[in-house]
Amino acid sequence: MVTYIPKADLIVGRKYRCLARNFEVGVWNGTGFDYMRVKFGHAFPDVEYHYDDGPPYGTVRPLEVVE
């Protein structure tokens, strides 16, 4: 099992290195992680949600703060 930072311990506006489906570094916005997704050669803003939210949407496990 991967040890990750619980949702309650995250700080809004901070960058986190994460295990996620579509990104490695995201910014916690208080609800989910903001990041730039690249799909079919196009980049656009997207959000993925914390693992603590549970399936099927909770896909992100934050591992550490990125300075």
C-alpha cells in the first residue's frame, strides 16, 4: 500500500507530487488537484480528485509537497 497525504492535511494552493492517472504534479484547490492535461496533442486545464473521495472519482494519492 502506498503511503499518501490525507485530504485533511493538504494546503490549498500548494503543489504536490502525486500518483495519479494523468499527471505527476498538481495544485490542490481545496476540492481536487488542478493540472494541465495533454490529450491528442492539445493541452487544457483539468481536475482529478483525492483518493480519499473513493471510487470512481478518487484517483490521486499526493506523496509530498513540491517546493
